[in-house]
Amino acid sequence: MRRDDMWYRGDPRELMRAHEWAERHPQMRGDNRRRFGRRTDEAAYPSKRERRLHVPLAGDIASTSADLLFGDMPAIRCTTQATQDRLDTILNEARVQHLLLSAAEQSAAISGVYLRATWDRDTIPDRPIPDVVQADQAVPTFRWGMLRSVIFWRALPGDGSQTVHRHLELHEPGRISHALYEGAPDNLGRAVPLTEHPDTAALVPSLGPDGVSIDTGIKRLTAVYVPNMLPSRLHRGSPMGRSDYAAPIYPLFAALDDTWTSWMRDLDLARARLVVPEAYLQNMGPGQGAAFDDDRRVYAGLKIPPNDGNAAGITLAQFAIRVAEHSATADSIVRQAARSAGYSARSFGLASDGAAVTATEIDSEAERTKTTTKKKAGYWRYGLSDFCEVLLDLDRAQFNRGLKVERPTVTFQPVAESPLAKATTLEMLTRAQAASTEFKVRARSPELDDTAVKAEVARILDETGQAAPDPAGTFPM
């Protein structure tokens, strides 16, 4: 998770340190190049520190995953209208789509995410609060593949010293326990009273008789784990998910940075430089060296025969910039990284190649993205159903809501189909006489309600003349 987080954040300084460490320890990065036959007396030539250019492909992959899942809010439905209205109120006031977009992006980057239900009457007095906790800030306990308990931890703001205070929050069915630990950056340390830090001191009045836990009033766990994808390839039997980068595609991220760094180096080396004879330089004085004035028009006369074509003069030195080679290399790396992460290159704005393609070929190429999105939607569908049921149960227990608690159904919007592909499908159904006008209108515009669909069907039948009565039925027998 630490490595996934490093590439997701894309901090150039941290990536530079990792790159330099890998250069110093080639045996740790899997560099199996043959070492015999190399020069052993390589001179340590002086060189300046190279500025590496980072391309945030890891962040683009995570963001694309979240956009495909929650760009359109999934439909969350309960059978009881009163329960549905209350759930809509909780989710809308919490701006849950923003929350889910953020959670899905971070889940794609670091393998999974936790949805936590809590409450704070001082801040929000009339409803529970949905929250997101990162997978690298949790210590879970699973049984038969199901989450049974989890410890959420966070480092609290300090006073600048080496002492670190950490707040631990244990979620179990029916209760939440709190603890404060005082330690070092690499050590949990010892337990201290919650009153030792102002961020946890506010919890003390709400604790139960034991002084460490809070009764939630419900039998279920107030946290839900949603894996990004399963299985984890490093730990096949683990219920923890895997990152989109765990193909693994870390070497491709590094290769893309190398490619763009080389491209920028070409730009730097290709700056025009003048090579001039020594006689053209102006002495700047003792210890100041010499300089060349490129605005000067007349120089001292040189005793050079007028017909000497080999006479030394001003020479322009400018190297070529390998634009096509670098661009093709970068595009190939992005395609392979996208394919390994489960997406098509078109999801990242790259066409397949220079040749013309048909709509069928475009849809076939995009099928990989659709399949990956459907798989992730399956994990989120069950996680969101569990989480919404927990919110309703907590709302009934803590805020005295006399509503029926239900497990809602979650339906994700299908991945958008191209207009051309949709029109082709409808045309084939019409030719085969296998679809009614109402079915075709609903397939074309699924966002229309029943009234709008009936009105559109009526307009289509009127314009095509299909609404007119059959004259054969009026003839006398």
C-alpha cells in the first residue's frame, strides 16, 4: 500500500529518492543484466543532478476508475416509501456522491476502502454521518471472508517533538471503543488517558460506564469494507483487495517518466549553441575569462585568403529533437499500462493507431473498460447495500426514528454505449420486427419517465402515420 500510495500521490521528491535508491541497489529492483565484461575503471565524471519529469498516469488510472463508477449516481431503492425518503435525506445532506467518488478513486489506488457510519450530535444533531477511512489506516479482522471487527487509527496533531499521539478506534458489533497511545514515529508506544490530547478529550463525555467504549444501539458492525478487485495476487487467500497498479505496472510508470525525462533532455540539448573561433571572443579582464557578443556586427580582421573555403568561422550547433520516437514510446507504455490495469487506451484519450476503424472495432476495444467497471460495480453494490442498511439502523437507534429498516437494492447505471452503436442495434431490432416503439424509445433515452415515453411514442406514431386507423376494418362484409 505504501508503494501504491507513493505512485498515486506522485510527489516528485519522493519518486526521485526511490529512483536514486533503485539505481544504487540494482539487485533489489530485479535488475538481472549481465555484469561481467563491464569496464571496472569507469571514471566518475562530474555531472549535475538530473531533473526528472513525472507523468501522473497512476492518478489518471484511479480517477478514471472512479468516474466510470460514480460519474452517475447509482440508484439506491427501498420498498417502503417512508424509509426511502429518509435514506434520500441522509445521503443527499451528506453529499454522498462526492464521498463515493473520492472513496472509489482511493480504492483503485491502494486496493480498497472502508465506509464508516458514525454520529456527532454537536455538529449534525439529526442524522448519522457517512465517512470514508483509507485501507492503510485500518487493521481488520476477517472471518470466513467477512469483516468481523476493525481498528481505525490516525496520528493526531503534535507539538513538533518526536512524540506521536495516535487515536485508535475499534469497531465491533454493537460498540465502538477508543484508545489514545503515546509513542514515536515508528512505535505505537503506551496507552494514555483520552484526556491527554484535545482531539480525544471531547469523546470522554459520550463514553459508557467502562470509560472506553460507546454502545451503538445496533447489533451489526458500523463499518463496511469494499475491495477494489479480488483476488490479491500477492496474497491469494486474503480477503483484502488489490490495487489497479498491482498487475504490477510500477516498472511502466517508471519507464514513462524515463521517456518524458529523455524527451525534455532532448529539448535542452537541442538549444542552439554557437561555436566561434578564439579570435571572436572578447577578453573580459584578468580572471574574468572571455565572452562572445552575438549582437556585434564587425569583428577584427583575420588574415584569411578570400578563396579559402575551410577557414574557421561561426558554426551553429543544434541537435535534432526525437519527437516521433519519444511520442510513440510514451503512447505504447500508456497503452500497456492501461491494458494491464483493465482499461482500454481510448479511456485515456488514445486512439488505437493511425488506421481508420469502424464503430464495431471501437466498441470491441472499449469492452475491456466496460468489463472492468462491471466487476468493480459488483463489489460496490453489496458494500453500499450493507452500508445504507447500517445508516438506517443507526438512525433508528440513535435518533429515535420509527422507520422500518431495510436493506436497499443498488443499481449502477450501465456503461454508456456510443450513439452509433445504439442506433445500429435499434435498426436491426426494427428490421427484425422484434421491438415495439415504446421499447425503442426507452432504450434510446432511459432517463425519460413513463409520461415522457408515452408522449414521445405518440409523436413518433403520428409522424410516421402508424397511428391512423386501419381502413380495412371499416369495409362492410
